[in-house]
Amino acid sequence: MAKKGATESKKGTGGAEAATVLYVNGEKIEPHVVDAHAQSLRQGYTRAMGRGAVPDTRIRREARENAIEQTLLLQEARKRCEVSEDEVNARVEELRKQGDKERELSEDELRRIQESVRDELLFDRLSEDLYAGIEEPGEEACREYYETHRSNFMVPEAVHAAHIVRQPAPGSSKDECFMEMVEVRRKVTEGADFASVAREHSQCNDNGGDLGWFTRGRMVEAFEKVVFALKPGEISEVFETEFGYHITTVYDYKPAGPVPFDEVKERIAEEIKENERKRILDEFIDGLRENAVIEER
């Protein structure tokens, strides 16, 4: 099926469908190249969505398109850009220093590495050429992006909290543990320093029981239900979770809302540039495909 004006053809012998090999402007794309793209896509989808979430037919289709586009870009890079042998050899030497530099490479291994490095450097040269005109976004452009994409810069509510936790000691009952915690809470409510009491009485007393900042979903539900209901400075009642009996306090609270512009200005500038790079690359690839001959033989 032709895409964006590209000349595509598929040759077969009828009957059962035979295995085919891709050719782009007469250059053969080895099946293992498409397989490598498919494996990379499969791993990415598995990390993001879980194993089997994306049908293998879709993965193979996307892998095919990626292999075609990569080949078109490399063909163009070879036409437009140059890389010296000195640059290739210097890069190969860097790679050898990072790996097993004692192992001797065969002529075939060295040739394959040199070819791969040359292609990578050509891609870099082509990218530099394509993106040379991208300018650093100004303050006005960044602020406009911030306002129109405000939902991208929202942060959920968060608390800075600390706790004291105890489980019943061997041979003692839950009731005894609860009453011990009631006495510990009395000390805190009468003015004792929470961190000092945590260091003395908590079974999780690192940093005086300080849990740092966290948002919902980071702790068990029973703990979050209590801690997010507290105001800064308040001390909870003794309550139970699967980890034992707790007393918690909130040191500070941040409501949900947008991150201040100044804190994300650099990130926004990079996003604007990345969007421009993507637009340029997509248009460039579309142009290459319009004049490409893509075949399956």
C-alpha cells in the first residue's frame, strides 16, 4: 500500500504468501533489521502498557515503517554529509576503551563496527543540518506554551509528614501495644519534640520518623487517609495499618496546582525545541517518501 506518494510494490507467486524482503530505492533491508526494531518496540510497549497489550501485527507494521524511515534518512545522509576516516577511527577507539580493549577484533568485526559508527556519525551530521535553524524560544513563547499546556505542569497535593510506628512485641497483645502508643502520643501532645520521641519509641526511627514529602498513592491507603486529613502541626490519634500502630504529624502541606512558571521555564524551552525538531523531521521524511521506491520482493 502506497504511503504519501511513495512508489510501493509487492511481488508474489500466488497461493500461500511467501516471505518477502524490503527494498528501499533498491537497497535491501535485512530481515534482522526489522526484527530489531520490532523487539525494541515490543520492549517499550511492555514497559508502558504491560505484556501483550499491543498486537504483534501492529508492532511488526510499525517496525517495518521505522526500518524504511531509518533507511531513507541514512541514504540521504550519505548523499549530503561527509565523515572522515579519522573521525570514524577515533570513535571506534572510544568504544573499544569502554569495552574489552584487550580482545582482538577480527577484520569482519572491525569492519562492521566501523560501518555502524560511520552511519551514526552521518546521522548526527544530518540532524545538525536539519535542526540548524531552530532558535532558542523567548520568554513570550515559553509563557504562551505554559498557559496553553497548563495541565502538563500540574502537581498533585503533597504532605511533608513524620510518624511513630510500633508492632506488638513477642508475647504481648495488640491492646498492650495500643496503650503504649496512647502514652507515647500523650508525650507529643504535651509538647515533647516529635522527632525525639520517634527516635526513642518508634520501630522505624530513621530521621526521627521523617517521611519527607509524598503524594497520594505512595503510602498504604489506611495511612494516607489519616495523614491527608491532618493540618500542619496536628497530631493524629493512634491508628492501625498493616504495619502496626501509628501516630503521625504533618509538618507542611502543598495543595494541588500548577508548578510556577519559573520552575519549568527551561523544561518548556526544551519541549518547544523538541516539538520543532519532530515537525522538521516528520516533514523531511514525508518528502523522502514521496520520491522513494519501496518494494517487497
